[in-house]
Amino acid sequence: MTAAAITDETRSRPLLWLLGLGTFAIGIDAFVVAGVLGEIARDLATPVAGTGQLVTIFAVSYAVFAPISAWALAGVSRRSILILAMTVFVAANILSAFAPTIELLAASRIIAALGAASYTPQAVAAVSALVSPERKGRPSSMAA
């Protein structure tokens, strides 16, 4: 590895951490609902089994939105997508925190999944572009 490549990777390290943190937040968000199902069900006066569908709603929405967002955002800059996707994700989670009904909570989980499905593939691609070829596997495997 050349000295220039090492310097470039050193400069990009904070960005790599930031992309990793965003991906970590999305991964946690996908399953955090499972740990608080009882509280959500109680607060919204819904059955725990029905509330458990929030995990499925997020996962299915993510799976559907990932290829659609990749296609729809193909001509948009990666940086713009990452910022927009994380903004949508955070806004949807704020909405989730204050959702007064299970229906609004489910809708906010779908919106959060849209942001997540747009962010994660772009973050992995950005990480691959920031590191030298012989190091691409390590950060990409951590982000996935």
C-alpha cells in the first residue's frame, strides 16, 4: 500500500465510523421493537401478537423497498441519498416514538424501512469506495 493510500484511508476513518454507526442504528432499529412489545401493546391497547407484526412490517418493507430505491435513485449522488435516507429514517423513528395508534406506528415503521433500505446499500458502496482494494472485504463485512 502506498503512503498516499494510507493517508487517504486515515482521513476517511471518521466517515467510515459514521457510515458504520448509521448501519448499526438501522440494524438495531429493525429488531428493537421485539424487546418492547409488551410496553407498546399496553400503551396502544393492542394485543401483543398484533404488535409483534411491527417487526415483520419493517422487515418486509425493507425487502421490498431496497431494490425499488436502488432503481429509483440510480442517478442521484451517493452523499445525497445517504443524507436523505438517514433523515427519513430518523424522522420516521421520531414519529414512531409519538405514534398514538398502532396504525400510525405501523405506517412510521414502513417509512423507517424506506429510509433504511435506501441507506444501507449506499453505505456499503461508500465504504468500498473509501478503502484500498486489498481492504474492501473487512469494512463491508462489518457493515452488512
